Amino acid sequence: LDRVLAKRERAWERSDELRQKLREAGVSVNDGESTYSLKPPAPPKPPKQSQPARPTHHGYTRVDDGSVVLSPADQATLDGMLLDRVLAKRERAWERSDELRQKLREAGVSVNDGESTYSLKPPAPPKPPKQSQPARPTHHGYTRVDDGSVVLSPADQATLDGMLLDRVLAK
């Protein structure tokens, strides 16, 4: 009734607002024939997700020779890191993506984003410990040339040998 009155008063905006409310209520109006019909209500729409569902797989394929065998736990960790990196790239979180790439490299994982592949490098053999200084000589290289008439105790001989060795190192 309000719509009919709005049309008679030539209040077109109000008439259009009322037509829209009728449509939303499931009522279709035909002004030319002065008829209306009811439509069954539409089934409720599922709520919209603000974000797409989180993927469960990274989409990368392993392409190495398989010589490096991972435990199921290590494979799950690797898969999780690859997935986190894919998600970081989708969100344009470049710093996080680069951080994950570096961690993967340190773990021996090489990632090729263009081909969506990864490979594992065998661990390098352990390096020998670096010597910060050359090994200290254990002998001074001097030879006793006297007649041996002066006898030294083992403690005194060790002290003399230490002093001669210090002299060699000081040169």
C-alpha cells in the first residue's frame, strides 16, 4: 500500500525503495498488470571466508637422486617450511620468505621456484678444526755439548728445556 501511495504522489525514490524491500522479502511486483507473486526463500548462503582456506601442500617436487634419506619427522618439518614459504610469498611477506629460503639453504635444501622443485644436498664432511696459531714446537733443537760433569735433576732439565724452547719461540 505504501508503494501505491508513493507512486500516486510521484515519490519515485520512495516507490523504488519499497519495490526493493518487496524483492528482498521474496515478492515480485508487476505494475503493468497490477499483480504480484511470492518466491520461495533462497537457501541460506554459506558465510563468506575472509581468507581462502590454508593450503595443505606446498606444490614442490623433489628432484634429486634420493641419496639423502629423511626421517618422517624431518620430511614433515621440510614440508612445513616449504609450505610456510609459499604462504609468505602469497602474502608478499618477502622478508619472511627470504628468511625461510636461507634456513632451507643452511639445511642443504635447494629450492627452484620457477620449476616448483627442491633437492637435498648430502651433508659436507666435517672440516678439521682450524688452528688459529701454528702448533707450538715441543723441542728446542739444542744439543748439549759439554762433558756432562754438571748433573741436572729431571725437574731442572725440564726447566732448562722450557727456557731454551721459549728462546726459540721468541726469535
